[in-house]
Amino acid sequence: MNTRFPALAADRVWLGTCAWSFDDWRDIFYPHALPRNQWLEFYARHFHAVEMDSSFYHMPSARTVDHWAELAGPNFRFCPKLPKTLSHEKRLENPAPEISMMRHLADELGARFGCALLQLPPSFHARAHEEKILRAFLREWPSDLPLAIEFRHESWETQHAAGLLEQHRVAWVWTDNLPLSDEKKSGFGFLPITSPHHYVRLLGDFRTIYVPDSRGTHSYDILRRPRDTALDH
């Protein structure tokens, strides 16, 4: 792939988590007595960005976004996730309503808008029909809004698919979801550089996070998923 883009300087890297309102962060990250309406302000003292997971389910009101932006401060970046109605239900067909919603959200956030995230379902394979739909979506996406796409099926891990994103300057999300038993390995494999911006997600082991029988492993009181090797890579 094209590697003409320079490495990011330290002041161009925004580190954050997938949300800031986890209840079990109280006493672990948030002080016990800190009111919930002050969590974002506290979070923004330690992190410079956050993935806006709430937009995956519904778009927040303009009043709410303005309040969040005020609490987070001018150097903070929000990375809203495109709604599941587009990615999982309509599977990228007729994207105009969701694109319009994201445009409004970006306008409300202004300089605090970091990058939109499109998370595709594992059932979205690299087949002719899906590629056609993806191409149509990329043509409609506003070129001035940074976008990152996370593919969750390995059939997309080809130079052809990466080239499609590069044509539209859309970031290929680099993900690490290795099992815990492989913690000493690098969590990253296919690493195409397809845009001037990059998006990295340290997701952890899906089996221990989401499987009901693994209840209790999704806790923040100790480090459960060391990723030193992946980070070095």
C-alpha cells in the first residue's frame, strides 16, 4: 500500500476508551463521591479522546452534545460510532439519513470532532454484492469528515479492499482481539495505511468479554489483558 503519509507526532495522538460512563469504573477510576454528571470532566483530565458508543444506538441531542463539548474542553476529540441501523440493519444501503445525522453531529462538535467510526458486523463479507454497497457508501460519505472502518471478517484483508479505502482517504481500523492465551503475541496482522489519519482499537478477547459464562472477567480492578507486545508492534 501507499506509505507516503508521515508518522504522527506525539501531539497528534489522541488516546481514549470506548465510553466514559461505565458504572464499575467508580472506585477504580472515578472517586467514589464524584457525581456522575462530573465524570466526563474528570475523564478528560486523563484522556484526550473518547469513542462515542452511544451514537451506535441513538444520536444525542444538540443540547447534550454542547454540554459534553463544554465539559471535555477544546483539545478533546469525540469519535462517534455510526448507528447500527446503518451498519447492522440496513448493511450500508440507503445511508443518506445516517450520514446526515453524522454531519449534524460533526457540526455541533466542531473542532472536537475527531473521526467517525463505522463498525461492520462479522457477517459482512467481502463478496461482490457487499463490495458494491461499500463502494456506493464511500462515494456518498462527505470527504471532509474523517472516517474509519472496522471490518470484522477476515475476507476483507486484501490489498484490493485496502485500496478501495485509500481511494477515499478512509482509515482502515487496526484491531487487537487476540485470546488471552496469546497475550505475548502481536495482536495486529493486516496493517494497511489508507489515510492520513489512523484508528487503533485494543478490543481484548471477545470470548471473555461477551460470553455469559465468563461473567466477572470484564472488570477494571486489575490488568487482565496486557498488550505490551502489540503496542510495541
